[in-house]
Amino acid sequence: MTRRATLTVILALASILFFVDLGGTSIWDANEAFYVETPREMLEAHDLINPTFDYEPRFNKPVLSYWVVAAFYKLFGVSVAVQRIPIAIGALIIVACAFFLARAAADAGLGTRDAAWWSAAGLAVSPRLVMFARRIFIDIWITAFMSLTLLFFALSERHPERRRLFLILMYVAAGLGTLTKGPVAIVLPALAFLLYLIVHGELRRLRSMMLPLGVVIVCAIVVPWYLAVYHQHGWPYIKAFFIGENIGRYTSGVGLQQERGLLFYPPIILTDSLPLSFFLVAAAAWWWRESRIQTLLWIWIAVIVLFFSFSANKQDLYIYPIVPAVAALAGAFLSRVEADSSGPFAWWAAVTAGVAGIFLAAAGAGVLYVFETADRVYALNGAIAIGVFGVCGGLIAFALAVARKPLASTFTLLILMVALDWTFVLRVLPDFERNKPVPGISQTLRARLRPDDVVAVFHEAVPSLVYYLRRHVDMYIDPRAFVEAMSQPRRVYGVLTLSDYDELRPQISRPTCIIDRRPTFDVRLKNVLSRDPPPELLLITNDCGRR
């Protein structure tokens, strides 16, 4: 089998997995719940202008994500699996962008015909993409739209004769990205492309970027919904989004739970595009030999990482739009190794593949230790297989790298990732369901709830409870407010941790009792290593006569 055929098989196996068993796992709290429930409520209310969650206004993000899911609900019915179909499609778009970026970046004179296949296959097997493609709608789709924006700009540079078409498509992608997550979809690409022109001394080319038409295209996509919101509500929701959700998060860390320093993102870069991210250093060592498009990709990565490194609110997914660029650069580098298997490219590739092999072998050993030797408190089906695959596959990749067979070593890494991904989806995720307490608690509640009962949650991020119950849930952070709610004459069901219940129970004026308890995997690594049992989430009530 040729290298391209092997890469095609790997890419096919990885791409198919995005759509396998989408309904086999329950909602991942907290993020996914908003994109499952909000479109359902919009359809229920026959209102596609005003997004709601928990039957309350939710304008902290633009509306396009909800519209996409609502469209799939109309076509296929309301379910968690249906909501995940467009996420999987978004993941395929990201992989496709990596493919065409690598093709655009490749220098045809250096035998780089397989750069696109290396890039797409390597990104498709990335464990984080496999996981994100099953749970995080908005970040997958903002990455997809920003990747398309980058791709169309790159194609306009590579094919000047079709520049007008590609620039129009670029502005369409930027507009859709803006209606997905806000101005970041315009600001960051604009900064990257401006810096690219400055680096090449071509700032005058701004006049040929069709900026007036671009403004018209973006506004035509974005403005109508905001006008509809303004017509119904005035400025408050619009102002809260642009000032609070964007400027406030960046400058003062609105909603920030922990401080993260300037070096927060380098490890994220490594894990986001694993295993191709390991080749980024090698690609950087040969950057000076590469094309203008590869310079563009490096600028894209630098702008996004640096921009969010200085943000007061750092989240790992903020820099996820760099992954197609990382994959394209790594794919272009590996294709150079194909063209010159005995030159310096091969040496760099062997070193990199060897390091990646050792890393994966160590990670596999860590999985075996954490999940299979910690008194099996946290044991999961498939953990042994993943650990063994990681150790054996990583060591084989390392041995091939030492033998100066870098491409064989890299193929081993990709095949290893495919095996890990399929095991994770088919074995680990189904077994992990026992550590997700909301479906079980919801089932207990549905058998007991009456229309006038109250459901209250204290200090726990379990928004999926709203979807599973199909009713409003009171969310509390203030302990006094929760105590008051549980003390009222009406029947109230409360959801909270065992430790919080032990603390608040004496303050509740009515007798309370536990009617359900479920383990949760909301733990830290130190708890796992110390063999602490997983914490429990409780369902309590102030009507103990009906148990």
C-alpha cells in the first residue's frame, strides 16, 4: 500500500469516528447543555430571535449556533445525538481546512504532493478534536469559520487570478463566525492578515482587499439579527454582549475562576494537535526555506496565541482556531521528509517522532497507573487497552525513530491514535456514563415531580438538568438563598454535593432527606492519586413523607 493510500485509510477511519455512537453518551455539563436545550426552547416558543435557556433570556452569545441546531432538530427531531451531528460536520470542515491549507502551503518544487494528506490525517486522529467534536458546538464552529477565513485568504494569495472569489468567500466566513461567537472572528484574522502584509512590505495592498464589499457582506450576515434584538429590547442585551462578554472578559476576566500566567498556552498548543504538534518545532527550524503561505500560517498562530496570552480570562479552547495551521505546517514538513529521506529534514523528523513516541508511552503508563492501580476506584472499561496501546505503540514509534525511519515512526503514531480514539469512543465513554450523575437524578425526579414543585441546584454546574426535566430549574450560588428555598412550605427538590449538604442542612428550617445519590468525576488528579473516592451529588427534598 502506498503512503497516500495508507494516509487515506487513516483519514477515513478517523473521520467516520466523528459520527459513531453520537447518542451513546449523555450531555457533557456544562457547555454542551446550552446548545442542546436553547434551540429546543426556541422551537418550543416558536421564537428564533430570542434565545432562552432555563426559560430565561440568554444573549451572551450570538444566535447562529442555536439556529443550526434548531434546523437539525426540525429535520431529525430533538435529541442529544442530533445536536452532535453538526458538531461532527464542523470537525470535518476543520480537517478539510487543514488539508487545503497544507496544499496551498506546499512548495511543488520540493516533492510535497502528500503534505495535504499528512496534515488532514494527522489532525483527524487528534484525541482532543475527537472529544471536542462530540461535545463543544460553539468552539468547533468558531474554529471552522475562522479556519475557512484563513483558508480563503491563503487561496487568494496562492491564486491571484481568482482572488476576488476567494476574498468574497473569506468575508462570508468571517460574517458567519461573527454571528457564531462575536467580533473575535473578525479582529484576529484582520490582525493576522495585516501583519502578514506588513512583514512582506505590501501594506498598500489593503486597497485591493475589497474592504468596502467585505463590510457590506459581514453586515448583511450579522446586522439583521441584532436589529431584531434592538427592535424588541433596545441596547441592554447588545451592550452586555459586546462590553461584558468580550471586552470585560478580556480585560478583567469576567467569570474567571483561577489566574493563568503568560505560559498557560504552550502546553495547550502541544496537546491540541497531537501528534502533529510535535513536528511544529522541526517545521520552525526550516521556516526560512518555506513559502509565503507558511509564513502566513506562522503569523496566524502567533497572533492568536499572543492575543489570548495577554487576556485576563484564559481558556484552553480560545486558541483552538490555530489547529489547522499547526497541522498544515507539520504536514508540509513531513512531505519534505518524503522528498529527501536522507537529508536534514529526515534527522529532524526522526528526533521529533522519537520524542513523541516516548511521550505517548509515558502517557500510556500514566493511564495504567491512574485508572488500573489506584485500588480501581476510578477504573474504566478500555483504560487497560488505551494504556497498553500507548506504551507499546509509543515504544515502537521510538524504536523506528532511532532506526532512522521517521516516516514509519510517524505512521505508527497515527495508527496508534486511531486505535486509541476508537477504543475511547466505543469502550471508555459508555462506561464513563456511571460518573455522570444528572441522567440518573433526572430519572428519579421525573417519577416524583408535580407541576408546582420546585427544583433547586446549589453551586453545581449541571445545566443539563433543564433539558432532561423539560422544566425550569432554580440555580443558586448564594447559600442563604438556597437555604431559604429549601425552607419554604412548597415541596422542593435540591441538588448539591454531599459536603455542601452537610454544611447547609442544619440551617434549613424544614426536615430534609436524601432520596438519591450519584458519584461524579468532578475530581482533581491529586484526589485520584491519593485514592480518594469520587465525590457524590445528592438529590434531597423537604418533603420526607413521600420517599
